[in-house]
Amino acid sequence: MTIASIILAGGEARRFGKNKLIEKINGKEIILRVLDAVPTEERAIIVGKYWEDILKLIQNEIIIYNPFWKSGLSSSLKLGIKFFYNYEAVMVFLGDMPLITKDISNRIIKSFKDMCVAIVPTYSGIWGNPVILRKNLFDDIMQLTGDKGAKDILKTKKNICTVEIGKEVLTDVDTESDLSLISEKQTL
């Protein structure tokens, strides 16, 4: 199966107040930590408000600018789906989830069976990210609007598979205190 990866890095970071993706945890920028977790060679980073910061930081990657970033996460997800429309599936990463590792990503991929329309990592039954979405969901995803991902669509589908992982699949950086907490835990 051919899986490509979409890294969503186009948000406004309203609660954080500045570009959180270039903030560092243990000396490494959050977005670079996320890129380290991406297991596929075929990948694209969708950027928006802070595209210049990301472009300065990252070389040798496909970076797609989303001019509609103000309309929310769905517009970035749809750009990624358009770019990889001919692939059998996409793995969708959120650019502000620095605790995802390549091992976690590979566990999710290994759990993606032929019968699965999508695979969603969980912690204590709560859905997290990154998710893998099969091609037969792409047209539905292209109808999304606003600041949301594919979760509402997945809730209406059969054969959504899950794999229990850990807190990492729920941990993101939305505020300065989130960053401080994650940074403290990473230095222990």
C-alpha cells in the first residue's frame, strides 16, 4: 500500500500568540520533532500564517502554502488530500504534536489492515493523531469546511480501526504552559 504523509502546519496559533512550531523542546523545534516522526518518504507540509518561518527552517521538503489558512484546519487538510489524491492512503500529522515518534507512527501503520477505512490511534479509548485515511474517504474530506479535521466524517463510517498507543497521541502544544509542561517532562 502506498501511503503519503501530510503535516498540517498552517494554523494561526491563536492561543499561543506566536508561531509555536518553531519553539524548541530539548533544543529542537517542534515542527522538526514532528518531521522526525514521519515514516513515509512521500510527504508534504501544509503551511499558512507562519509560512516564512517554516521555509527558513526546513529545506529539502515539499511545502505547500495554504492561502486560505484563516478558514481553518479543513482547508489545509484538503490541500494535502488534493496533492496526494492518487495515493491509496494518507497519514495526517498535526504540526504541534512533538511527542509522536517514528516508532509510534510505525505502530499505527502496522495496525492499518485491508478492512480499515481509517486507523485512529487512541489513549484510554480517546481518539488521537496521527490518523491514516484511506482513499475512499478523500471525496468526503474534500467537502469539509471550517476549523475541523476528518473526525466527524470518521464517526459516521464503518470499519474505523483503532490502536491503543499512549498519551503522546493526545498531547499537543496550544499554550505556553503546554510547552513548559512538555519541556519539563522531556528533560526528566
